[in-house]
Amino acid sequence: MEIILITDIAGVGYKNDIVNVKAGYGRNYLIPQGFALLANASNRKIVAENVRQASHKAEKLKKDAEDIAAAIGDMTIDIRTVVGESGRIFGRVTNTQVADILKSKGFDIDRKKITVDDVKSVGTYSALIDLHKEVKHKVTLNVIAAED
């Protein structure tokens, strides 16, 4: 089933993309929730016109995302966590923790746009920040033991 996405859906596509999904997923979830439209001729024309009108706005959003990525640069984020004797951490390092640290450094990034590697012990890991559909940025996470 071909649909036109109205919003960005993780794992499916970005706004105004025409994608193929299983019929049940499109008919029972995406379309009723208002996340997508059926990709018929009239909806395709409407979306094409909207994309044409919004192209200059999209360029500004992409430029802003590139500016944020340049400002973050090769930043290393130190995350303190409770560690057992074997070096394994208790709990997880989450995207919310990374978002909070970035916010304290002046970057307001939604936690849903941050993907953190699976962190199981003390060490260096990476997180991927999805700033724009064409701009993705990696940050280095330095997981260290919290001092009691």
C-alpha cells in the first residue's frame, strides 16, 4: 500500500515521503492516527504543491541543523553512573540523559532524535543525533564511574 507521510515516522520515512507499507499498518494505524494519507493522484498533487511552496523553509531548517551540528562538533559527553566491581554499570545510559546534558550545554535537542549505543560497562561509546533527514551527527559518550 502506498501512502504519503504527514509526519516523520521512525523506521518508515520522513514528512511528505511516498512509502510502501503493509496494508494493515497503513489502514489501521497510520491513516486513522493522522500520520499518513492514501497516495492517490489528488493527494500526490496537493503534497507536490505543498513541497514546492515549503522548499525555501526546508533549506533554512537544513541550514539550522548543519549549524547545530557544527556547534556541537567533536563534543565528548561525560556520563557518570553507578558501576559494580566488575566494571558493568547498573541500569542504562539513556537518550534522556544525553539530551539533558546537551541541554545544560546550550543545545535543546529532543530526546527522541537521539540514539544511544547499547552501553553495558565503563568506556567510550557513541550516540547518533538525527537533526534533520539529511543531517545526522555523532557525539562521543564517555561513561565513567560515579564517585561515592
